[in-house]
Amino acid sequence: MLRDAEPQGDYITRARAAYPEELNRAIAKALCRRRKTASASHESTQVQQSLEPTKVKKLIPLRGKEEPDKQPDARNSLRDVHKWVTDRARYIGIQVRNMIFQVFDKHPEVETRILDSLGRRSNDDVVNATWMQNLREKIAELLVRNKKPDMEGTCDTSEIDEEGYRTCIRGRLLEYWARVVDDPGRKCTRWTYQGAPAGLEIDTSDLDGVFPQVMSEEEEAPWDALTTEYDTFQNYMGIEDDDEAYMKRWKDTTRRASWTSLTACKIWQEKWGDPTLSKLGCIKKTKININMETGEAVTKSRIILDCKRSSVSKAAKRTHKAVLPRVTDAVQSLLRTMARSQEGVTMLIADTTDAFWLIPLKKE
């Protein structure tokens, strides 16, 4: 907001909060409307005086040294991503939203089930698979109608299950959508059916233009020189005896390749050399789940793969860094949305279960 200070010369010094431009303009317009409608009273005189300044200065200096932004191209980061949404992406997105609303109007019971599932620990079978697939096909038809001249005229909406790569993500639908709207990360969508690089033998050039490039300061170890002392190798203490942390966690065989012996594993990857083993550990955290009616304590187990001790991390080339959004980015985006919206704004968290394991790794 704007606030008064002592007059200095021909203007009054003001302090402006770090609001988005749109919200500052909205506040200024509201003050001007109040000035026009105010009666010729003492209050009117005060409002008029408060709107006279022609210059803005910092009333209270910021703490710390003010430095220029080291990342001028925000497109190569996850900060202020709304600024990089193209008109084409917005146009397609609005049509998809309208399509989903129309389907909900025809099937209100589905929307009810989705809303009732919010806050639950498990949302399995909330939406009928046939209903969801029909919606995907409608979205695919929309994307095909808006495709570019060099794109194929069909869009695959099926799960990825081929050549050893499996994921529940509709990777080709995601890639087609990204290509239609020129998403900066469209090349990375291929990882769902071609596997993601780990920075060892395969480079990570697909990230060019998505995240800023970096030069690793540490000396890299050659990946083909990695070795493991098989006779003495052990995971961290206790993890293999903990069924809750270990066995149940890894019961979904579609997310991993498994062998009954080290010999079988060596045969499978013999063209890439002997396998390198990294230790598994487990971190347990207990908390009170406030969304549960009983308020019972919930214990979460997090599996840790220690790639540092096995030197796998050192052998992996780090070519890009992820510039994560700050809390202030979320606040600024919320204020911008509030300034443009005539309705209330609701904030939700979309947390994907085991998101890290949904993208397969390249066999190499």
C-alpha cells in the first residue's frame, strides 16, 4: 500500500510495498475513485492531499546488499513461470478447461467423488478408468485439431509399456501437447518412453533451454571405472529386516528391473560392464495426520539410495541446475491472480505419489 511521510520540497515521499504492478494499479484506481466520490469534507481534503505526490522513494532501505538478478532469463528456471506461458498455450489450456467442465456437467457424480477424495491418504479408484480415458481422447482430438503442419495427425493416449520402459504417465499425449504449445521442456517428455539420462554415458542436452547450464567444479570420475566390492557389500543396518520400509516399498515390479541373483544382473547388463551397487538406507518420520478424523500418528518411510559413497554421483555429469521457485514467487503469483480475478482464489497442493519413480531410466 501507499503511506504518507513528511513532505520534501514539491513532493511527498512515499513507500511502495512489493506488490505486483497490476495490484498497485488497482489500489491506485480505488483511491482515485474514492477521491472523486468523496464529499467536500475534511476527509476529502485528506484524501486529496494523499494523492498529490509525483515522485516515489524508498522510505525504508532493504536489509542486505542489493544485487542485480543473476538469472535474467527466467525461462531457464521455475520462477515466475506464468510469464512464459504463451498465448497459444493459454488458448489451448482454456479449451481443455472448458472441455473438462462440460464433461463434469454431464457426470456430476464424478466431480463429487473427486471433491470428496481431497485430504484422503489414498485416492485409488476415485475416477472410473473408462471415463478418464474418454476424457483423454477428447483432449487428444482437440490437440490434433490445433497441431502444427509438421506434426503427425494422431495422438497416442495409452500407457507406456514397451521395450522395458513402463509408466502410468500418458507420455505421448504429454509430448504431443507440449509440442503443440511449444513448451520449453517438450524434449524431456520423451523420457517417459525412451528413458531419462542419468548423466553417465548419455548426456542431458534435452534440458538445454529448460534449466541454466552449469560447469561442474568437482573432478568427474569415469563412469566405466566404477567398481564394487561384492564380497563385503552391505546395505545400511536394519533396512533389509524392515518389511515396512523395504519389502512393501518395492513390491511394485513395474517400477524396477529385478533379478534373483547378482549373476543374472551381470548377464543382463554385460554390454555395459559389471553393475555398481549403491547402499540403501531408510529414514522414518512420524507425524500427526491432521486430515484424518482420528488424528492418529502416521509413520512415513523414505528410502535413500546412497550414490555418493559408491562414487556414482561423482561419475554423473551435472550439466544443468534447477532454479527452484521462492516463497515470494508463490506470493507474487497469488497477488497477481487476485488482482485479475473477480472471484476468490483457492490454493491446493497436488502431490504425486512416488513421482520420482514414474519416469524410467535409460538402460544405458
